[in-house]
Amino acid sequence: MPADGRATAGNASRRAYDTVAYRWSRAQRAAARACMPTACRVNDSLVMDVAAPPQTAGGTWLEPATAFERVVHEPVVCSLASLGMIAVSGAEAARFLQGQLTCDVEHQPPQTVVRGGYCTAKGRLLVTFDLWRDGETVFLQVPRELLAPVQKRLSMFVLRAKARLADVSADWRSFAVLGPGAQAVIARWCGEAPAVGATIAHEGALITRAEDGTRLAERFTVGLSIAAAGAWAARLQALPQADEAVWWWSQIDAGVPTVWAATQEKFVPQMINFEVLGGVNFRKGCYPGQEIVARSLYLGKLRRRMALAHSAGPTAAGADIFAAGQPQPVGVVAMVAAAPGGGDDLLFESPVEAQDAGSLYSAAEAPLTLRALPYPLVDVTA
């Protein structure tokens, strides 16, 4: 046992880790894949039938994903079955959400996708999402495991506003197209490919180019209404299919976090670089937690940030991160996924000084190798 006390704290946290990690035996993996819902595969039934969510908790994808050997060489398609959709409709839908969310809803141009979050009164993120508008209706794409409680909580504050919330997951399909050559594929389908962070609408689909990762640059999401899904089936079927975990690994590689059930209320937006990624508008009006979020920025240099790392040992979303010589945890894992070539890549939050000092470990006592994020941590209000 190391003399710095880390093992004692790590062993204690390991017990908690064991309840949320998903390292299965070979037999268990085979059994799980045998009963995997067809909605996890790309075919005609996928785009037309109601997509079923994966059978594991979000934020942790430790099973080696298929198609890793292809995604680094050619474009693949993933079904994003772990995401659902909330529609907020009515004459005052945008105005209502403007007072609830971290992003600017009222001034968002139609057919554009923006990132946002929903916080507690203490500024802690309950959920993160992609948002777009279509007429008076605002769509929020959120993790399915959080959809019902988030919809219920937002509905509590509608009061007399002319707005109503509904789960419309059955009416939408979401995919990712990523890998070298993905841009050419999108351009062939649509006549053009959007720039990073931009969205185009084509034949009932919204195609958004996601941020470049450190190892994968061409990443797109395709959002389809069920009415348009049939027309897109042949296009999607033409690409090699990959596990959804490939997409989430690429999000980790790009330094783009998502809040899942395991990490609810653990982060103020800036702790996971959310304002740098465009998820917070500091010029809009009030929303729950706005004072805390603004204070975290304007009081000076942020002390806690999200970092990207690689580990040879297992961990899980919501698990603790330790520093050498400190028996108490210093950080939290935001997301983790099996990486191409072995081991796991993860996003974690901790004090900046702990990251600078190095010698960080997971709860399983596996050392973390820090890697540079693909974007600078800048002051977005400057």
C-alpha cells in the first residue's frame, strides 16, 4: 500500500465504483449483445421504429466498441439511441425557456443548433442538451435517462406561460457520421457540408458539424424527423455501422461533456468548460443559478476545470479522482469510454493546480496520463 494514503481512499471509493462500472465477463457481453434491441443497429427498422436506449447507464462506455479500426480510416454511422427529445411548444415557449436555460433561446436563428444547460438554484447542472427552434416550437435533445425528470421539473415552472412540454422522442431519430471522409459524404448527400459549429437543413434533416477532436476531425450529427427518416435510410445504410460508444468516445476526445444521471448536480458549467464550448450566454437575463454561474466567472481565474486524460485502468462517470499525497478525492469523472488501441479516455473535473502538479489517479488506483484539450480555455466575456 502506498505511504501517501491514496490507496486507502481509493479502496473506499472503489466500492462505490463497483456499483456504477460496467466491466462484464465475456459470457455476459455475449448475452447482452444477443438481446440488443434492433434500434441499436442502422437499418430500415431503425429509422422507422421507435429507438430503444442502450442497456447501460450513460457516461460510461467501457466495452471496446466495434468499428474503431474503421473510424480512424473511413466514415462510419452511429445511432444515438441514448438521446431523447423534449418539445416545448406554444406562443411563449421561447420566452419561457429564456428564463430557465443557460443559452439564449429568444434570439436564436431558426434551423440552428446551440448547446445549453439547465441548472439548479445553486448553479449546478441538471442536464446539458442541444437545442433548436422550428416556428414556435423549441426542441431539446437530452439524454433519455434524464428526459422524464427534466421535463417534469421544467413543467413545474410553466405556470401561466403559453407553453407546453412533451416527450417527442418517438418522432425523431439521431445519428452521428464521423471519421475521415465524413465531410465528403455529407457534401455528397446535401450539396454542401456545414463548417464546425454550423448547421444546415436538408430534406427534413438538420446536419451539424461538431467540434474537431484531438484524433478525429470530421464529426457530424444528423437529426431526422420521422417523416423524413425513410428518405435517409438508404444513405445511412451505405456506411459502415459502429456502436454508439464510438460517438461518445469522439466527444470525449473533442473535450465535449454531457451531463448524465451519474453526474447530475456535480458541476457548475465552467467546471466542465461549458462556457468555452458556447453553452452559457452571459449577456442574457436571469435563469436558475445565473448568479452563481456569473459569480464563478467574474471573481477571477477559475480554480476548477475539466481536463482530458487516458487511463489503463477502469473508472466510471461520477467516480472520484485522487492526487498523490491526498487521501480525499480532488475531482470527478465526467465521462469515460474505451479508446482505440486499448485503455480508456476520460474527461474529468478537478482543481487546475492538481492538473498542473500531475500524479492523478482513478479510484481503481490507475494513473492518469493527461492530454491537451483540442481548444484553449479562454475568457469568453473578453
